[in-house]
Amino acid sequence: MSAVSAGVVLVLNSGSSSIKFRLIDPVAGTAVVSGLVEQIGEPDSAVADHAAGLRLIHQRLADSGVDLGEVRAVGHRVVHGGTRFHAPTLITDAVVAEVSRLAELAPLHNPANVIGIEVARADFPDVPHVAVFDTGFFHSLPAAAAAYAIDREVASQYGIRRYGFHGTSHEYVSREAALLLGREPAEVNTIVLHLGNGASASAVRGGVAVETSMGLTPLEGLVMGTRCGDIDPGVLFHLNRTAGLGVDKLDELLNRRSGLKGLSGVNDFRELLQQVSHGSSAATLAYDVYIHRLRKYVGAYLAVLGRVDAIAFTAGVGENVAAVREDALAGLDGLGIVVDPQRNRGGNGARIISAEHSRSTVLVVPTNEELAIARAAWQFV
């Protein structure tokens, strides 16, 4: 690796069976090297645990010519910060303990995040480690948006509120959207649509999040690859009473066997569109439900914000599937939202895809959560 004047930040996203990594120059805003270690701890895998996974990352970095002595900080994506953590936080033993305790709110994510933190702190003991929380950007939600209408004492005792997720992406994209408009974030009202296998929407007023679609967990809101999004809670009671489904089965149903996969059998959007083109009624219904839910949230957030300067599509589906962008906003001319079909179906990278006369500017803004995490960690160097 060529010499870097100030150093680099190693960004780690530790999952239950994988570690995504990216080495970033936070000053230049460029990635030096990136990769993914998968199948950690799975049968027949050569990667026994997260410690072995991080050793493998070390080796990949060394093989690419990286000088690990240039790593000045390690940034960690942590899914749930609860009510305590919202700003990027220097990791201490006490912070690790609290993130571990918060696993009760994110049992699939926070334990894996903690493992990655502990292993990385042992391997990089002399640099600051910084936690950046998926829920952090939505700490600003007004009480009316954050509160669920249940018994307030129960909610208080068990931490029940809307926390929101994908916050690092929503914050990054809303700021980038303002830059594309040549304005300060404080001047711009934005709807951000983060559409990947997991999907979420947010309403951002003047750079501050005021609404989001995900709630206590990442299950609420939009239709996703395998998650149902919004559903009547009575469905769960009904399935428990009539089908005998317990908590674990219901959890599996709503998180892993619902959404696009539940409706069509596939959760990859490319496969879904292929099935739609071949006339599959199940795939067509799945696509229509996905678009309908998305339009509902756009309409709701228009009402929440009052004035919408920008609508930004991001993440895998949002950045790459032109049909979704066009169909989600079709027929909204009366609300001042007009997508230009040629702009929408052409070009790459960050760009405007709305017509010249559209009152709200529609954009595609590639997300870069790793860069946002790297810049947050750099503050502690």
C-alpha cells in the first residue's frame, strides 16, 4: 500500500457467522481494501470462530500489501444502542458490558457485535476502538413518533419504543442529498428510502430524523426480503391459538419466511423481477405489495414533513432497480413529485432522476456506511 499521510481506519461489521471489513482512508474518503469472511463457526468451515476470522482478515490485509501499523483506529458497527448510546462512542470495558446487556433488544445482532469488538480490541490494543450505532441517528425522534401506545409503565420497564435502524445510512444519505442540491443539511427536508434485503424509510427535517419505519426491532415497516414489515399483532395471537405456533416459530415466520420470500418464494430482487417477466402471479403480487407499502410510507412522510425537498433512494434495490423508483413514485405529479424516465434508467452513482419541473428533487444516492463509520472513529484519533 502506498504511504498514507495520516493513517487509515479499519471498519468491522461483525455478524453471527461473518465479518465484513474495510480499510478506509477517512481523509481522502477512499477504501484501500475490503472483504468478507463468511461461514464462521459453521460445520465444515475452516474458520472456527471470530478470532480465527480476524486472523484471516489480518492475512488478507498483509497479502494486499497493507501495513497494519498505519491503522490508527477501528470502527465497529453496533446494531442496537438502546436509549443510552446514540453518538459514536469510545469503547471501554463498561461500554462492551452495556452493549452486551442490550442484546435483549437485538438478540441476533448485538452478541455478534460484542464478539467482534472483543477480538479486535485484543488484536489492536493500542488504537481507539469506536462503536457507531445503527439506532443512533434516530435518537432525535420526537416522543410522538417514538412512543408506542401501550401501557406506559410496561413500556418504560422493558425499553419499548421505536428505536429505528439503518441510521448510519440514513444520516449519510440525507447529508449527501443536501450536498447534491448545493444546500446545507439544515435547510433540506428529505425522505430517505434505504431499500436492500432489509428496508427502511425515514423522514429527515433539516438534518434531524423525525420519523422512521423500523421500530423496537428491524421487523416493522416496509416489506423486505424475508421480513413482513407492518402486520396486525392480532395475526400472531390468531396463529398461536389456531395453529399452535409458539414464539420461536412465529419469530422465524415473520423474520425469515415472510416479505418477498414468503409471497413469492424468492428474496433476491433480480430473481423476483425475472419471475414477474415470466408471468408469475405470486411474484407479481409480491412486487405489487412491496410497491404499495413503499408508496404508503412516502405519502405518510410527505404529511409528516409538510415540505419535501428531496427523496433519496439508496442501498442495493434503491440504487439499482429503476422500476422500483419509477413505480413507487408514479402518479404523484399532483404532489409535486415527477420522475424523469430517461434520467431514472440511465447513469450511475449519485444523480438526480426527477424531471426539471418536479418540486421535490428525486435522487439516487449510493450509501457508504463504512465511510461514515470511519469518519466517526477518526474523531477519536
